[in-house]
Amino acid sequence: MSTVVGRYAPSPSGRMHLGNLCCCLLAWLSAKSKGGKVVLRVEDLDAMRCPRSFADLLEEDLAWLGLSADEGGSRGGPHAPYYQSERSALYQQYYDKLEALGLTYPCFCTRSQLHAASAPHRSDGQVVYPGTCRSLTPEEIAAKSAIRPPAWRVQVPDRVVSFTDGHLGRYAENLAADCGDFIVRRADGGFAYQLAVVVDDALMGVTEVVRGADLLSSTPRQLWLYEVLDLKAPEFYHLPLLLAPDGRRLSKRDGDQSLEHLRDRYTPEEVVGRLAYACGLTDTPAPRTPADLIDGFAWEKVPKTDILLPEGLF
Ligand code: GLU
């Protein structure tokens, strides 16, 4: 049987908060409970927002909690580099493949044009791209390029892509109707998350992706990219969001839920024990190490809808 490979794929634009930590804990437990390993890939495509100092702190926080990755980050490994900001040459190869398949085209639409009232919106608030720039003539492209550089979109088929999420069950989307042609390369030349994440997970041999349910709707387009790029897709497990006791979404700006403050107030075992309890893995918030939780881990214990942190737990 091949080894299970899970991953952490944080975008360290600040200190980790409990929501990020919940995702890391479950990714670690899911892989370790199957005898697998975990890879750390730092998603710093937006290098200005994700300086290396935050990535280093994140690794230190993971080590403090007993959740260090087996491969990746500053530790390196056979698939180095593990920082997306250093992997552009790989993304370029796969971007070229999309181009050779005739699937990419330049898009000159501005943000405000995209958000015009007439544009259809997805349930998550994103705009379904209406295909405005799909059929521009070479002359139109030349004229528009003289004004500003385009972003590059990939043309999706009118097809339903469905999959069974390991935690949330069946999910399906019609790519053309529900998603629309999406950006694979930004106007500044950088590669977009949707392409980078697919290339990285495939090349790093990741067999299971554990991440927040806010990315559930990205999965059909990623599965389609795996298919057209002839890459092997992993299994997916999407997690409900962890919310503050008053129902607010946790954010990196929420100081007291960040690792910086948690480390002042609790031992690593206290943080892990309380978080495991909030995620339904244990009956009490007693202190635990991640290793203590491996035997009793089961996805069925984790709620499928948003998790409200109990008042006073942290
Ligand atoms: N880098 C993304 C984030 O921190 C996660 C991407 C993924 O797991 O696919 O939200």
C-alpha cells in the first residue's frame, strides 16, 4: 500500500490563529492515523504579504505544539523548494501545457467591470466570469495590451465535475455555469493559486488534502486542472470553519486567538487538548499531545457544520 501524504499549505500573512491550527491538527491526525506523513508547503505566492519571517514563526509554532511536518518548509526534502515563491519555473511548465492545449487567453477586464451588477455571482460571492475576453481578435488584444498587461484565464468546459469529499460527502459544480473561466496567471506575471496548488500537490506526491470548507468550491476546477494536466489528484477533506464564541469568523487580526497569545497563556498540551475538544475529538478539554489523539481519531467525530468555540474555552 502506498504511503499517505498529507500537507499543510498555509499562506503565512500573520501569526497562526486557532482556525489555522485546527486545520493543521486535523491534517496531521488524518495522515498519522493512516501511518502517513505530512509535508509543509508555504503558499507565499503573494511574497509581500507573506514574508519568510512569518513562515519561520509558523514552523516554530508547529514545533511547539508537537505538529512539525515530516518534510518541507525550511527543513527541505526531495521536492524542494517548498516555498511557492521559489517554484515559478515549475508552474511555468504546466502553464505552457495549458497554453499548448489552446486553453488560455488574455483577459483585460478590470475588477469593477467584473463586479458590475449584471455579472452572475456564485453562492460564495465570487463573480462567475462571463467570458468577456474569450473571443478577442489579435488586433483587439494588441490594442488592449498597449494600455495594460492582461491576466490569463483558462477556458473551462460546460461540464459537471463532481467528487466525494472525505468529510462533507458529494459535491458537484458545472464549471461553465457555476465557476466560469478562471485566472491561472496574474497581470503581474505571477501564477495564480488554482494552478500552483494543483501542480504542487501533484509533484509533492500529496495523497490527501485537508483544508477549510471555504475552499470546497475551488475543488471542481482544481480536479479539472489535474485532468487536463494529466496529474494524479489527491483525496479531499474539507473542514467546517471554526468561529469565535460570538459567531464571528476568526482572523489573523484576532490577537487573543493567535499563537502569540496562546503561547503566553497555555502549555502546548492545553492548546491541543482544548482544540481537540472543540473539534469533537475528545469528551473533555483535558491536556493532550497530538500523538495522544491518533488512536481515537475518526473523521466522523468532526462536525460537518461551522464549529462555534465554546465560551471561555480559550
Ligand atoms: N494557502 C491556503 C490558505 O492558507 C490554503 C490552500 C489549500 O489548502 O489548498 O488558506
